[in-house]
Amino acid sequence: MSYFFYLCLTLSFIFSNNCFCDYANRLQISFQDPATPVMEGIIVLHHDLLFVLTIIGATVSWILFRTAFLFHHKRNPNPSKMSHGTTIEVIWTVTPSIILMILAVPSFALLYSMDEIIDPSVTVKVIGHQWFWSYEYSDYSNENNEKSIAFDSYMITEEDLEQGQLRLLEVDNPVVLPVKTHVRVLVTSADVLHCWAVPSLGVKIDACPGRLNQISLFIKREGTFYGQCSELCGINHGFMPIMVDCVSIERYIKWVFFQIESETWLTNRINLIKN
């Protein structure tokens, strides 16, 4: 009776829980919940392909089983002398080709949509270092064309974590982005190869030294999304996480205003000390 109770409790939690999976969980085998149209397309394409692959795998397995069963040496003591069959060879060559051409249509459509860059409202530059990330918001430069919002993002060590924070995923300065806004992310590296990857956003873009890669984002819902460097970059490769806070337009404007005012105050304070 107790097992049945716990089973019902688990099922009711699964089907009634409105929380989103925006970071990797223990024993997780599924995708993280999508927050961008690109990630939604990736998940839909994966499920469609898996359905087709399941049918193909079941059909091929059935044919192999029937062949091994019917042509066993006890049931077929006199083997066939046929060594060539034009019809069957044409079928097993043409059929996979047609299937691949059909699957190529949604695949190429998704690939082209991922590379599409729409006129962005916000641009963020991401710079990979050994072993932390730097972020620059170049849209808010001051009158001297100097960057007004720029900060480094380091992982919070395990001993400094607060109750409820995630180990190896929390950072001291997360990226703040607005929802329902076209965002352009420019990614590069200052030393070795890195990779800026956030699964819930459908983002995985290499950070190459001397090269500027870009990707477009359109985040549909608020939340905190986590990622990690996905390119082996050195001894502390596993300790440079990515944390993206996606907020409403109003909250984003307040954050930008606060950052600019703080930077201006700090600059004036430094100049006052120097003088």
C-alpha cells in the first residue's frame, strides 16, 4: 500500500509541477526546458527524428530476426545459390536516400534559423579567459566611447555558497538579458579555445582567440539559466560556469541605469582621489 501511495504522489508531482528545468539535475536523461524558439525547434526535431529512427530500427530488427529464423540451417538445409538481387539492392539503396532527403528539410530549416541575425536591440560581448568570463555591454558607451558596463564573472566557491544555490554553477556577476527582445551575443577568447554554452537557450558557440563569433537570442520567458564552458581549456575548465538572468524589460532598464550610475560614481571617485 505504501508503494502505491508514493507512486501516486510522484505522478501527481510530475504532472502538476509548473517548475522549469533550467539546469542539469541528477540522473537527468531529457533536455532542459527550452526558453528560446531555437531550443524549442531542436527538441521538436529530436523527438521527430527519434520517432522515425524507432520505426526504422524496429523494421530492420524484425527483418533480421525473420531472416535468422527462416534461414536457420535446421529449417533450410539446402541454402540458396543466389548471390545477387537487383530489386532488393535498389530498394535498400533508394529507400534510405529518400528518408534522408525528407529529414534534411526540417534540419536545414532549423540550421538556417539558428544562423539568422535579426537587427538586435541589445548586444553583449562575451570574452573567455582562463578561467572566467568577461562581459561587455557596448550599447551603453559614454561620450568618450568608453565601455560603461563591463564586468568579470567568477564561479562562487563551494564554501561561499548560500542555502539553495547550485554547486559549480553559481557566479558572482551573472549576465542580465531582457526577455522578448532580440539580443546579439558576440563571443571571443583572450587566450585559448573556450565555448559559451547554455542548454536552455539553445546556445553553444565557440570562443576562439582572434575571432569574433556571433549568435542571436530571443528569450521568451523570465528565469535564471545555467551553462558551462564546453571546450576543454585547461586545468580549471570545469570551474567557469555561465549564469544568465533573464528579466523583464522594466527590470533590465533599471539594472542598466544602476550599472551606469555605479560606474560613473566609481570613475568620479577615482578621479577625485587622483587629484
